[in-house]
Amino acid sequence: MQDAPLLKPAADTLAELRDEIDRIDLEMHRLLMQRGEIIDRLIAVKREQGAGPAFRPDREAQMMRALVARHQGLLPVDAVEGVWRVIVSTFTYVQANYCVHADDSGGDAQMRDSARFHFGFTVPYVAHHGAGAVIDAVAASQGDLGVLRATGGLADGAWWMRLVGEDAPKIIARLPFVERPNHPAGLPVFVVARLAPEAMAHGVSLYAVGLARWTHALPGAFSTLKGEILASAPHPEGLALLVAAAGDADARGFAGAMAAAGIEGARVDVIGSHAMRFQLDDARSGVFAPGS
């Protein structure tokens, strides 16, 4: 009878696999340190050229989309996205220290989970009770971010009207960058900050609309520009609307569409923009959670 093949002891096989894991971990750490060296050179170049802010929401959105699109294998995509969010946000923090101010008036747990997932633990987290307090903190800062719920959270009324004006903070991003069912930080949030126009993402434009009263002609007027009403609240002018539209729309076009619908005297102001929604392989212009 032929002798049975000699089997390599399981312990030796496990040891080899663990050695391989250690090798990969070491290489990952070396690459992170190498990334840090490049960031150090980037800081020096920016200092010499006076070039641009550290935040680049459009680039971050593109990075996250590419990451999810190419991912495969055993490791959950949530873990991969989380790791990269910490890497990106922390290296941004290294370039220019900042805090994240968050509105916890709708519940602290979800908002804190969202902020920690997207910005990590190195970036300081400051909780505020109300959207107005967050916007005020960002306006008084030298480069902080504010995080506000994209849906609901109207205890402050028409908080988006605080973003009107050249010197006011603006909406620069909507998180998460990649939507999917059961996202661990799937709470839809807006990020507000002071950001140079060239650093903004322009897939979706956001507007504050002030008018005397509601009219049923409004949704139709906005739809001609692929716009949707996200929120409404009373305002000293009468009524304030938060409206999103395709990035190629503009305030003048909105005013013209409303005038054509017989809506006179409305005020339209740009209050920010963000990258288009992206649900795995599907990009859309809306701002709410999938299916809403």
C-alpha cells in the first residue's frame, strides 16, 4: 500500500500565514508613513505657493466612490471605507488643525457615530444643541467644519438662511459619500464650512429661497431646473425654502422659473454645493437617503 503523503503540521501552516499577515501589516504601516512624508512636502508647497485649503470635498467623494467600486473579497466594505475616511480626515487635520462641530439636538448617538466614522477620533468633536449654534461656531472659527442633519432637525427654523451672504459658511458636502443599505454611519448630514469656490464640489447646488407665502406652483417651477424642495420653515420674509438642484442651475434661473410661474418677489441665494449622491454604481442628484 502506498504511503500516505506527509501533511505539513497545521501549526507550521498557521505560522506561515501569520508571518504573511505581519509582512502585509508592516508594509501597510510603511506606506502610511510614506503618505505622511508626501503630506509634509505638500504642506511645504502650499506654504510657498499660498495654494488652497486642505479640504477638497469633491476629491474625497471621488476617492470614496473609486474605493467602493474596486473593493472585493472577505473584508466588509464598511471597514474599508471607515479606514480610508480616518486616513483622509486625519491627514487633512495634519495639514490644518480643525474641529468638527455637530448638532446633537436630534439625538447624540447617530450624530456622534456619523462624525467619528467620517472624521475619526484624532479630529476634536464638539457637540452643540441646534443648527444655529453649529453655524455660529463655524463662522467664528479659522477653518472648522459643522455637521447638520440633512433631513428634519427644524427646531432652529430656517437654519439655512444663516448661510446667506458672501462671508457666511456654506454647505460643502453631503455625507455619506457612498450610500448603501445598512451603512454604519448612514445618517444623511450636510457639512458646512468656509471654503474657497475652487475647492467646492458642484454636482448639486443648494439655494435658500425666501418668499411671501407658499403656492402650489412652486414644485413645478423648481422641477423645470431639476430642483427639489428639501425643507421649509417660517421666516421674517414669510416662508423660507431649502432647495437642491443640478449643479448647472443658478440663482438667476430659479428666479426666472418662479417669475414664469407667477411667483413674484422671491429672493434666491446660493448657500453651497456638494457632490452628487452615489449609491454604489448609481450617481443621483438628490440629497435624501435612498428610496425617499
